[in-house]
Amino acid sequence: MPDAPLFDVILLGFRNDLARLRTLDLLRRQMTEGQPLRALDLGALPQRVYARIDEARAGVIRSELERLGAQVSVRPSTSVDRAPPPPEDSRRARSSSTAFLTMLTLALIVAGYWMREEAARPTLPRPAPQQHVPAAAGPPKDPSLPASGALPLPAAIVTTIRSEPMSQGRIENAEAQALNNQAVRLAQAGRFKEAVEALEAAMRDAPDEPVVVHNLQTVFLNWGIADLAADRPRDAQEHLEEAARLGERFEILQALGVVLMRQGNFRDATPLLERALELAPTDQTVLLALADAYLNADRRPDALDLLQRAREAGLRSPELDRRVQQLSREVDAEWDFVQHQDPHFRVSFADDEETSAVDPILDALDDAYYAVGQRFGHYPNGRTPVVLYTQQDFHAITRTPDWAGGAFDGRIKIPVRGLDADDPNLARVVRHEYAHSVIAQLAGPRCPVWLNEGLAVWAEEVDEGERVTWAQERIAGRQLFALDQLNASFVSLPGDRVDVAYAQSYLAIRKLVDDYGAHRVGDLLKALNRYGNLNDAFVDVYRENFSKFQQRLLRDLAG
């Protein structure tokens, strides 16, 4: 009779400080009583606190810890003890060897396909109340503000999907054997279409030959991987779906799940990746991609668990460590949050939050849906996620300084007591952050930062052009940027240059609107999503080379 399966208990976070104290007290007492506890190191959560215990005991422990206010996950044990991470030199060597395979791999399940920014975007300091002054009225006090990350996973985490070898095994039918051998050579040369034709002909001669079926499936798989590496996700999906029709294979599930994720199709990608994970529980690509799918579905504890599993599977990355810490903070802070849903937003906030503090933000979100939607010609059908934190939790979780009035990292984040109905900047902050969400949906991950931030300031306006005076004052007598210098987060700029970057970005949008009309802004964002680069999108929408537009802009601003 096989041994009963064993389980690990993973501690993910705590509902509050009191829950933390109670949980740690229980764990320490059980450790002294000889319970099978791991060494406690609660500076970094999540962590495995019980290892290899039976399912009934794991269930009792989980219930006991959750009663105290801890967040806990139970999952099948994978090993007694894991080997320590390899030395730095060997990790470098492994990284170099991975780079060597780039011609056969697909890189980047990256932050942002789909939405989104490489970092949380804090709204800049709120000025003293005065009419027609934007929320972004001054530079941040801390230009080295760390990025809190966006969905999907950070760009620094690079995963690979390798092409599969084909079989030259023995086939009884001589014609089919010759066609199979020809297809192998064609596929190795990257001539996938011809290889498929040869194998389909071989199948007519030998319809039940497993070698031919396997190779046809492999050609479609490798063709899809090549398409994805060349940034042709729709073609990749077509070829991978052909491969999937020929039978279940982990490699196909993995690649097709990633392709769908790249196109923002989380719903269909999730079951494929879940099945792939069943077949290969430690595959880093699948763990990272499925974590991202869970994040999109707001299954944050499940996503956190998968990221921890990726670390346990050997993935080493400062970005991954940062993401785990970020999610841990969010899961802890949002433990007992409730949700308010309307047709356009899914708003999470603490159950004990006063309605008088939440209602003004709900009203401002509803206003933003229509006001920003009109600017971009886009009214999302789904619900945009919004999280309302206390002032203290907002800055602790987003790692923003006290001047920040909001942030966007795939979810809109606002300090609920930082703004109220009497604050003239409430509508501006909410519109600014909601604009980032709309831009991400329309343009995908490749919207230049200057365009994204300029559009968000433009979206704050009630009256067309009301920010012009503010922006012109900020750039007067200052050295200007070339717009293509503003393709990275503004927080990397010197503190005394950030206001120039925001003002100049807004004035660039103002010129586009004045020269070509506001109705083309949405067209530009959609073209960015299609082409993946600004130059082609710009020519398609405005029939002008972007560099010439930039020259005209700088000439006008300098004059």
C-alpha cells in the first residue's frame, strides 16, 4: 500500500499586528513542545512553517492559525529539505548558458503585456487648492522611489520555452519514412510550412504511424514558439492550437498558455496553465504565468503561493523577491476587506471604513468612467479593480512617499483618508489613475512613459487646455527633454527635472490634440497595441513621422 501523501503548511501573512503576535506565540509554543516546525524566519513571508505532516494534521493547524488571524496555505510536500541556492558564480554560468539558447527560446513573460506599467505610477504632490492646477504640480521628494511592480511579472524575470526535437524513428511505410526525414530537415531549417505539408502527406500514406503524428505535432509546436519569439502571438496561437488538436503535451499547454497571456486572454489561459502545472509542478515558466493569471483574477493569495513555489523551484531574482514582499504586504493589508461592485468598478476597502470616507471616491470613480471614457473613446465593459487603503497602509504597501495621492500598478490604489469630498483634487487624482488603466487596456505594455503620463494629466482636465499655463510655467527657462528620453519611469529622473518631464509630456499631448483632434488619441493607443512601437503607430494614425513631430514640438516649446 503506497504511503499516504504528506503536506506542508505555508504561512502567508497576518490580518493585523495582533494576529501576528498571537500566531507567533502559538508557533513558538508548539516549537518548544516538539512539533514538526521549520525554523521561524518571519522577516520574509511567505514561508513553510510545518513540513511533511499528514493531511488531517495540516487541516487542523490551518484552522487553528486562521482562527488567530493568520493567512495560511496547505499544499503537497515536495521534499524534506531543499538544497541551498547555488553559488553566485554557478548562477552566472547558468544564466549565460540560458542566454546562449535565445535563438531557440521565447523570452519574457513580462510586466506589462497587457497593461501595464513597469512600475506603480504615483500621482505627484497635491498642490494647495487653487483653480486649474494639476495634481502633478511639483517634483517628487524621492526620485529613487522603488517600483512596486505591475502585472504581469517583472521584466527582469526571464523564462524560456524551448523548441522540441523531432523523431527520425523507423517507419514501416517507405514513402512515409522518406517524407518524415524530409520534414525533419525542413523544420530544422525553419521551413515549417513545408515541413507540415510533407508530414501531412506522410500521414496519408501511414495514418496511424505514431512517429509521423508526433513530428507533425512538434512542427506546429516549434512553429508557434518561433512565431511568439518573433512577436507574432496570433500566428503562434493558431499553430499551437493545431498542435493541441493532436494530443495533450505539457510543452504545448505551457506555450499556448503563455501565448494567450501575451494577448490578455487570461480566462482561456488559466485552465491550460493549471493543467500544465499538474504535469510539471516545478516548471518556472508555468508558475510565473499562472501567478499572473491569478493576479488578473484578483486571486492574490493563490498568486503569492505560486511565486513562492517558483523561488523554491530555484528561481533567483531580486525582482521576484520584491514581488513576493509586495504581494505579502497586500495580502496582509487586504485580509478582511469587503468589496463594493457596480457595473464599472470593483472597489475593495476595509470593512470598518466609514461610508462617509468611501462614498466620495465611489462618486469620483463614476465621474471618471464617463469623463475619461469620452476623452479616449473607450468605456470598458468589465470592472476596473480599485483598492482603498488607509493613509498609512497606502504608503507602506505602494512604497510611495507622503506626497503621493494615488498609484496605479494594474489596480488603482488610493488612500481613502487622503482625499475627501471637499478636496478639489479628488476628481483629478481619480481621473489621473483611471486614465492609466484605460491607457493600459488600449495600448498594452508598450506605451512610452511620456505618452502615458501626458495623457493622464490631459485626462484630469475639465476644460480643454486648462493645464497649459501650468505646464508652460514649469518649462520656462528650463532645459527640455527629447521625448524619446522619457521612455523610462520618471522616478529615475533627478528630482528637479520631474516637473519638466510631466509638463512637457502634457504639452506634447496638447499639440497632438490641437493639430490632429482629440478623437485620434484613442486610435494612436490602439495602433500602439497592434504595431508594438510608437513610430509605426504614429505614421499609421497621423501620417507623419514621429521624429518630425518631435522636432516641431521642441521648436515650438523653445520659441
